[in-house]
Amino acid sequence: MVLKLKINEDLCTACKVCQQVCIRDNIVVDDFAVETENNCFECGHCMAVCKVGAITLKSFEGHEDRILEYNSHDIPVEYDDLLQFLKQRRSIRWFKNKKISKETFDKLFEGAYYSPSAQNVQDVEFVVLDEKLDEFMEIVYDIIKVKEDEFFRIKEFGDYLKDSSIKEFHPLLWGGKQLILTFSTDKTSAVIANTRMELLAYSLGLGGFYSLFILKADEINHEKLMEFFPGIDSSKHMYSSFIIGYPKVRFRRTIPHKDININYM
């Protein structure tokens, strides 16, 4: 049996909190905590809740700089501030002629690094398209052009590729010059990760919008699309496409939304 936890028996106080938070029943406590089965999926709850730091995950040895102590009663963002932040979020399609640096992208992906994933698989991958963006968009059109009769925007996209002078803006990218694609075996994990990254982007003065038309390339012909990404496991799908940049236009007020339906049952 391969154990995944490293438990310091001398530090352990046998408080049993780690046993209580383990959803896999993988820890029992008598004189000290013991990992009982090879049933751990490395969620880290036991490590995060231990009052004396007696438990660590073996797979994360060497990453001690990622361990941060904090006061669980001290919430770093007030409700009103966070809600106002969400109210001010808008889709951005007009951008300045300024590229986002790798250092700034690295800041954004910190949010994805801490994102939850189904069964804690943590298999979400990102691709930042910049120099190869035009090449990628040609592949996208070659796949989604079968839907031209159904979506006029795809027809516009094809016409634009033949002659870009016919429109001021790219029919799918608008003023965007950089694109973030998110891949995963689980759609929800990919969307949550990209959403966290997007919110961090707005906190840094960036903006963007999601493109459903680009996602259609994966829906229509996943195998052909993945030929463009030989380094990514083809079992993963492209579940998010986010065009990003520095906003050229700043908005001044919030816009009402349709009422949402809420059912308490």
C-alpha cells in the first residue's frame, strides 16, 4: 500500500479534526493520526486543518513556499466590495493596441492554480495564443464553416478571412490580439478555473469576453482541433475560450439584468 500522507507522530495531538474532515475515511486517530488505506485523493483537508502542522502531503514536498497560514475568521474581501466588483464586470470587445506580458499572465494563472476540480484531478490546462492566433483561427473556421447557414457570424468570419478590409473589426475576436483556451476532462473544472482567472484579470485593469463560436470547433470536430495542440492529451476538451486585453473603452454604470428564478425546495 502506497501511503500519500506524511504524519509527524511527535507533533500530533490526537485532536481527531483531520479524521472528521476526511471524506474518504482514510484517517483514524488513537494515540496519533494514522493513514489507513490507499484511498487518499490528496484534497489536503487534513493538512489544512491540522492545528500543529503534523500532516503534509508527500506529493507536494518541495512546495512548502505555497503553504500559507491564515486566520479563517478574517475574510479578506467584504461582501459589499465583492458584489460591487461583480456588478461592474462587463464583456470587453474593444482593446488598446497593447499586448499582455507573460509576467501578467502568470499573475492571472495564480487564480487557476488554486481552483477546485472534480475529484481533485487537477487536470486543467491553458493555452495562451498570441503569435499563432491567426493560424489557429484559420483552423477554427475550417471546422465551423459547416455551420455558416445556421450562424451568420460564421459566414462573416469566413468572408473576413478572405478580405479583412470588409469589416473594421474581426467578427469573432473584435479588437482582441490574445486568446486564452482552457482544456480539461471536466467542463465544470475548466469553467471555474477560467472564471477565477477572469476576475483576477479585471482586478489588474484587464478585460475580455467569452467566444462560443470558437468553442464550436471542439464540439464539431474535436479530433481535428486537437491536432493543433499535440502537447495536450486529446481526452481533454476545449471548454473555455476567452479573448483578453487592455480595455479601450471604460463603462460608467451598471446595467440591469433579467430577473433570475430561484426555487427553494
